[in-house]
Amino acid sequence: MIEWLMAASWSPYLVGAGIGVLIWTVFLLSDRPLGCSTAYAKTAGMIESAVSRQKTESMPYYRKISPTIDWQWMLVVGTMIGAALSAYLSGGWSISVVPPLFKESFGADEMLRLTVALTGGILMGLGARWADGCTSGHGISGTLQLSLASWIAVICFFAAGIIAAGLIYGFSFL
Amino acid sequence: MAFDMIRSSGRAQKALGLLSGLVFGFLLQKGGLTEFDVILGQLLLTDFTVVKVMLSAILVGMAGVFFMRWMGLVRLQIKPGSMGSTVLGGIIFGVGFAILGYCPGTAAAAFGAGAVDALVGMVGIVIGAGIFARLYPALDRLILNWGAFSADTLPELIGLKPGIVAAVMAALIIGLLYLLDALGR
């Protein structure tokens, strides 16, 4: 058991099946889908609220998604801890800034990578709320319920992602 | 429902959220999805780990959720969509996905595993979500409801029973996973 938890990686099929079973428990015990991006909108709302509570409470979006700590927010906290634990157990926990593929293409400049990451994050946060879900909420939880919007969303995520990645790094599969 | 007590307890839900996150983050790290190179590899079509994980999760998740629904234990949580919301938002998300190299869930997991760029990406996602909240009244009026989809689910769209569509989808997913394996991806 311990050896298994300490393994560097598991089969993607096993990991996927594990996420599937996790989603059963979320539907059963929490009556909701598993999605990550709402927590980021809640965080934005909490920050706005710390600046001006009155103004934040009057914003229609934060009346729709209340900026409070709840299941969804704790999910993201847990995700950070769970991944840290897994990396630590397999001896793979280490601080990194510039991923290998990025370094190969654009060099080891940390500020460049962080600026790019911030830019990508802003677009992603905007897009996730715009489409009302992300790779987990639409991509897994929604598709498995045969939701039409989720299947269309995940096709758009990957179609746009594949084209953008190809333009940035070159269409290496061609 | 049998689980009303747990479902309506705020404290229990926070604990369950944390616990679900622990499992989710552990699985994402073990699957290699905390690595930028693995995610970009999927978008560059050189590494199919992300698709394998997602399709296996959909296959197993679908079987359990539809079975529990048939048992009367759970209800579906379907969001309606539109061209203006789902398609436009999805395209913006996809471009951000390629630039950041993590998604909202895997960014949190990658940060947990020590990736500083993922933390900065998370800050960006919060800013982007904040921008959306500011734009929401105007977007809701002008764009988000444009081209509403005629159906909420694939079974409704096709006009077949959910059980049949789920079975066909399961067969397609298994076929696709076999194909990827056969192609050595």
C-alpha cells in the first residue's frame, strides 16, 4: 500500500477511474458536480468584498455566486494539499518556475515565464466564467452527464487550445 | 433523500470539499497532470495522457452517476449553454489554456507540487474571474444569451433515451481508448 502511494506515477486509466469514483461520491454526498473555476470567482469576490463590501454585494455576479468559503473553495485548497502530499510521498516535490518545454522554446527567463503564466491565467479565468465551467466542471462532470453545453465547451477548449499551442510552439505533430 | 443531513450541513460540506480536493489533487499529481509539459503535450498532440485520464473519468463517472440516478439517489446537474456563452467562453478558455499550460484544477495541483508559475497562473485566473464579474451585467445583456442551444442534453438533442446514449457513449470512449493504445499514443 505504502509503496503504491509512493510510486512516481500511476496509469492514466487508473487515475481517470479514480476521478470518476470521486465524482460519484460528490453527486451522492454533496448534490453537485466537481468543478474548480467557481472557487476562483469566489476568491475574486472575497478580495472585492475586503475593499468594499457594499459595492461587492450590489454586483449581480456575486449575488449569483456568493463569495464565501464553501465546498467549492475547500476543494481547491484540498487539491493543492493532495498534490503536495502525492509529490512529497514519491520524492518528487521540488520548487520549479520554468517548465522544460517552455525553457526549450523561450529560454530560462523566470520573469518571462511568470508574465506569460499571468496572462494565460487572466484569459483562462475570464473564459472559464464566460463559458460557465472549466476542464473539470464541463470537461469531466458535465460531459459524463451527457450535457450538450459541456460537450460543446470541451470541444472548444481543446480546439482553441490545440490551435493556440501550435501557433506558440509549432505544430509538432505535422 | 437519504443524504439530506450531510448535504445541508455547511460544516460537513466544507470538510467533504477539502477531502474531495485531497483525493483529486493526489490523483492529478499521480497522473502527471501537474506537469506543464504533459498538458502542453496534449495540446501539441504528442502526449495523450490528459485525454486518457479525462475519458476514463467520464466512462467510470457516467456509469456510476446514471446508475445512482436510476436508483433515485442523485439528480443530474446540467447547465444550459449558448453560442455566446459556451462557444465564445470556451475559445477564450482554450487560448488561456495553451498560454498558461494548466487549467484551474491542475494549476492548484501543480502549485501544490511546487510549480511557482502555476501559482502565478492561479492569481491570473482570479483576476480574469474578477474581470468577468465586472463585465457580467453587460455581457449577460448583450452576448451570453445569444444563440441558446435548443437542448440541454445529448439525449434530448438526438431524441433517444439517456440510457441508450450513455451506452453508445461508453462504447465510443472504450473504442477511442483502444485506438489510442493501438496507435502507441
